[in-house]
Amino acid sequence: MKTPTPYGTDSLNNSPLVADGSDYPCKQRPGVYDGQSAKNVMPIGAPQDLSFTGSAVHGGGSCQISLTKDLKPTKSSKFSVILSIEGGCPASAAGNLPENPNGSGASTFQFAIPKDVAPGDYTLAWTWFNKIGNREMYMNCAPITVTGAKKRDVNATEAFVAPRDLSSLPEMFKANILSESGDCHTADSADLAFPNPGSVVQKKGSGPLTPPTGSCSGGSSSSGSSSTQPSGSSGSSTAASGSTGSSGSSSGSSGSSGSSGSSGSSGSSGSSGSSGSSGSSGSSGSSGSISSAGSSDSSGSSGSSSSSTGTTGSASTSSGITCGSSGATFQIGTGPAQPVAAGTRCVNGAIQASAMKRGAKFAKAFQF
């Protein structure tokens, strides 16, 4: 890997991980985590280059980019996938490129740090499973610093996206290294189809795409959230079709307990689950209400839903909220009409963030 600049460039070579897995992760060796000149600063959402040095591309294959918060990863570190490239990585070639250990003829791909990864220091891992030749796993690691998105206008609804725990992302796939992957192997002369590639996938090869063999662990995740990232230099970029964005709910936060209405039944708050669906207020009775930030009102009901249903104008909905005809006021039950907070509107019985442009400072104020 040429870029991002890896750890320990003075001692790094182009060989794969040892078949027994003894140098996993990051090709363990003296000075493996020497920073040297490696300074990889990556603003959230900004395009980054993944490029390579060398010519032994072994017919291409499949690659992943993963992150861990561990700055000196060990065998117990967990790497979480932000991009999978299936086929054509690090190059689309029938075999190897013209021999040149310092060559730059391999493809250059683009990726980006998802907008809901928290700023901070991480270790980035590039892993590769070659298409032709011995069944191997290659791995290089690089230190990166994730910073906030560059100054830009953002939709107000994006301001409610909280930094994501990396554990919600798929685990980095491992194979062909005995102590770490057991009898999990990749097929010869085929591009690997990752068991769980994550929500951002670039498909570059000519196929066929073949799943691994044996008992393969890892690759699981609890999140269906997707992130938009730039595609590489060739081919097409495909996001997993089952993924859903974080905009399904304006708050995304899980409420506590639903309020009990006049019927005495207790409601449950809506939380955003693994399918990315938006939560809705489950409280019953005339006392229930929902707010755009997911905070509880005086009746104790919490959580908002962008998919709340009901009629506009003066009609009341199951949430207990009546919206004014302009959306600038709301009424709870038979109480007095009240103005909505700045930057929100009352729509279909729910208080929602307006789709207006706000500055980055506005967005930062809602990070939690």
C-alpha cells in the first residue's frame, strides 16, 4: 500500500501475511508501528486515495478497508469495515503487471470516512485476498486522524446524526491464516465475495465472485446503516441494496419508556434498529407526544418518527399533537396552541427538523 502512508515504511515489504498467522495483524516485525513520515489526516466525507506500489497483483482479487481505535493493534483488536472492493483489487489483470517492485501501475481507488464515524485517531487496515496463486492474505496498516467534515452547508436533519460505535460495522474478514481464520479459505482463480461486505461496496472485477470455503467466522454486524462514498478509478460502485440511511429517524435516539394515556396502557419508544427503520411513539391515550430531538415531554412520551402518520391542518393524530395549518404551531390535546422551536415544523402530528440549510457550526451543536 502506497497511500494512505503505512506504518513502518522502512521495514515494510510486499509479501503476504505468514500462513500460520503469526505476524497478524499489520505484518508484525521490529518497528512495525513506527510513524516515521506517516501523516494521514482524513476529514469526514472527503475523498481519499488508496494506491499501491509493486507489480505482483496476482490477477486482482478482493480488498477491504477497515478501522480500529487501537493505535498499536494486537491479535485481539477488532477491525471494522468501511469499504469492500470485490474483484479488480489491486488491479484488473490476467496475471501480474510487468515486473517492477517499485511500479505504480496498479489501480487507484477512492474511499471516504463515513460521516457518522467520530473524529479521532485510528489505525486503518488494507487487506487483500489475491485471485491467482497461493491462497494468501495481505495486510498493511496506517495511522490516520479523522477530523470533522470540511466547512460546508448541511441539511438540518444531518445535525441529528450521532457518531457511530465502530462495533456496529461489519468485522473485517480473515482467511488463509491458520491461527486467526482456522480452515476458512478463499477459492483459487476467483474473486472473493465477502460474507458481509458492509454497506459500501465497489465491484471492479470480471468475476466470478465466489464465497469462501470452510468454517469462516467474523463479518457480522448489528447495523444496517449505509454511507455514501466515492467509487474507485474504474468499474461501478454498488451500495448494498438492503442498507438504509440514517435519515430514517430525525433523532435516532432510543426513548425511555412510553407514557401511559387515559387507557392506562404503557407505550414504548421507537428506536432505530438494525434495519435502519425509524422509531415511532408507541404511547396510547391523549397525553402522548413526540419531539424532534427525542426528548421526553411533560407526559413522558419520547422519540420521534419521520414516518408518523396523521392528517394535516387542525386534525389531531394518535400522538396527541394537532398541527397548525402553517406548521408553525402545535397543540397538545386540548391545551393552548404553542409555537414550534426554531428550525422545526409541525407535520402530520410530529415535530420535524425543517429541510433547511445550516452551517457546520449548527450541525456540530447537535453532536452527542
